[in-house]
Amino acid sequence: MNSTTDNRYILHPVWDPLLRALHWWMALAMMAQFTSGATLLALGNDMSDALMGKIDIIHYVGGYAFAAALVVRILWLFVGPPTARWRDLLPLTSAQRRIWRETLSCYLSGFRRPISPYRGHNAFAGPAYLAFFLIAVVQIALGISLSLMPDSEAMNSPLMVMHEWGFFLLLAFVIVHVALVIAHEVAGRHGLISAMIHGHKGFTESEYQALHADWDAAFSVQADPGGPSGGTEGLDDMTSNNGDDTKSRHE
């Protein structure tokens, strides 16, 4: 009986609605940025002024939309629920450091070794997300500075070269991010992609109990005293083990 129960994935809440909305907001804004930026880089000299002006508008609007989402996301690192906070992005606890090592081992083995389950952000990927935020802030500052210059001056400015390098760095991050999410989705079977839509990840009962123990130990030490979102009360299981919220493991 225990074996049957432990072979079922039970959905547990992980991502709050604002974090999910910000994720897709930033993703759409970046798509607009990448498309318009790549077009300007590849065809800028061959386009008419009217067409270039329209693409510039898309690039500017997408940039400001991305900047607005990024500001809110950075604020959410400090005031959001536990899985949205900066502590969830860094390998600060012994459990996070263990997951960091096991994830690296899994990558080095070409995903032949099992992926360790993790409740919020993967401890190995977390520092990369913080690096992404830093590069994105610099990229936004460069874009705003260039937008305030005359076109002829902006095109020949060293800031434009830096802005183009930022473009390629962010594009590389997105490509690697998407590839690893798909790999984790296939190998880990915890529903990473769907979790960013409905907010729940699937864990077996033993996985969840182990993660909950690690989580409670970490936040009992690190949570802000008396803070409304410092503990785990906002992440209690909302699924009650009913049939709609479970899925069988397919080996």
C-alpha cells in the first residue's frame, strides 16, 4: 500500500500567481526584444526609415515593459512568499548545497544520474537567475541611455557595443534555460512547465515529506521574525490527495 502511494505524484503549491504572471510577462517582452533587436542588427542598414522607426517603437515598448516586470520581480525577491525570495535562489542551506552538487553530477553524467527533487528554484540554477537579473538591469540602463541619444550618435557609441553583447548574453541564457527546463521536465517528471501555469509541482509523498522537512529547517532559521510570508504557511498542500490532483508514475 505504501509503495502504491509513493508511486503517485501529488500536486503541491509552489509558485504564487504574481511570480507566474511576471515570468510570462518577461518572457513575452523578451521575445519582442529579441525579435526586434535581431531584425535591427541584421537588416538595419537595408530598411527604410519608416520601417526602422516602427521596429524601434516595438523595441522601446518591449524594453520598458520588460523593465517594469523586472523591477517588480526584484522587489518580489524581498517581500514575496518563500519560493519567490532571494534565499530560494542561493545554495545557503545544507539541503540546497546537496541539491547543487547532485544537480551538477546529473548534468556531468548527461542526465544518466537521477535529478534530485527541489521545491522551488533549483539551487544550481538559482545563481544563474541572479546573474540574469544583474545583466538585465545593465541592459535596460544601456537601452535607456541609447534611446536618449540622437540616432547617429547612438549607433557609433561604445554603449551600443555593450548593448549588443548584453543581447547575446541574455539570448544565450534563454536558450540554455529552455533546454534545461525541457530536460528536467522529461527526466524529473515534476511538471516544471505546467507548474509555471497553474503553480503546482508534482512530488511523490516521500519526496514531498523530505523537501518539507528541509524547507522547514531552512526557514525556521532564516525567515524574517514575524514576517507574513517568512514561513511555510502559504505553501501548505492544497490538494488533499484527491483523484484530480494525483497522477501515476509511468516507468
